[in-house]
Amino acid sequence: MGRISLPFTVVAVCWVLSWHRALASDTTSIGKASNVKWSSINFKTIIDWEPKPTNYTYTVEVAGEGSDWKRKCIYTTATECDVTDLLENVKDKYTARIISEVQDAEDFTEEAPYTDSPPFSPYQQTIIGKPVIDGYNFSKDHTKLTVIIKDPLTPYRFSNGNFKSIRDIFNNDLTYTVLYRRSSSTGKKQETSNSNEIVIKVDRGESYCFYVQATIPSRSQNRVSQVSDEKCTTASENASTIGSPSEFIFLCSWILLYWLL
């Protein structure tokens, strides 16, 4: 019996190993990624695809026109990958490659199937998120309203660790538009500037509502951002009052002079 069982055991082990390797190297059992898409807001960029893998995994590679292929999300079973850190040269144009592969296939000799993404340029294609209205104030004579805008931040940092804003990346290729109206009206006016402080003309004693939108003038698509939340002033904030003692004395002098005449 010992002479028979040993060859049988060897044959069985060899058969199992051969079956495992054949399964691992069977390219027909490995699906290719499809529907590969980029999603990017304020330069935070994720690439996603279909379908969910079964007996294989995915690895993502990204290359720019001016850079070599770099790997990310290696042997993942997910169908999305955050590639933000590979796209910091935001003016480059990138391609992502979604590779389907079996992680432990030692004898996998054929090229793994893959799918390339459409090209993507962060500077031209990332969506600009909501600007934030950081504050506002009326002029002393209550005829002007200054709206102060805070730039959205990006995931990228300066050498000191501070996050870069979209202004740090776009510089003068970024404008803001304030769209405003009287609280009692639906008719809108607008004022545009490449500054983060925009001055609009208002009427004394009136309350106003306004929101802000960013624009990248150099773009042909995705030029405008999402709109900020709306803010409204109150009539009391824009009410003209007698301020300093000198103004009060001046007014009293005119009243007294008028009474004497």
C-alpha cells in the first residue's frame, strides 16, 4: 500500500498545483475595467471605474505628458482611487491606466489586461467648489457695501505645511462675481473683480442679499464655480446715523443759524 499511496499523493499534489496555476494564468477569467471617469473638486481628484472584481484585483498607474508612470492603489479590490498626490503639476495632462491582475499568479506570463482613462488636466478640468463669504461691511456714508471672499483651499501644501488656496494656483486667472439684490426685490445686479474684496453701490437704509461665484476666464469649459451660500444684511446695518461729536456740533450749528435768520 505504501508504494501505491506515495505516487498517488505526488500526482494529486501536482494536479492541484497545475490547476491553481492554470486558473491564475487564465486571462479569460480576468475582467477589464470600464467606464473609467475622473472626479475632481478644488484639485482633490479621484478616479473610478467598473466592475467590482471577483477573482482578481486592480492596480492604478498614472502618467503625465511630462512624467513617468507611477503606481497607486496596488492590488485593490475597490473601484476608485484617490490620485491627488500624483497630479500636483496641475498644468500637466494625465492618463490613468486601470490594470487587472491576479496578485499571486507566479507564472502569469501574458500582459495583464488594462483600460486607459480619458486624458485629464487638473488646471483646466477640476471643478471649483463653493467660495465662502468671509464678511462684509458698509462704508461710512452707507452708499457702498464691501463683500470679502475667502478662497477655497486645495489639498496641496506649501513647504511650511500650509494649504494652498485656489488663488495660489490660479493667481490672476481667477475672478469673483457678487450677485446681489435688494431684499425686497428679485432683480439681480452683479459686480466682478479679480480681487477678494468687491465693492458694490447700495442705497442707504436698504437691506441686501448676495452670493458669490468664481470664474476661471481662461477655460473653455467648467469656467464657473458652484455658488456660495447667500448672505443678507439688515436695514439697521445700513441706517445712516449721526456719528462723531464734531458731526453733531456741525449739524447743531446749522440748525441754530437757520433759526436766527
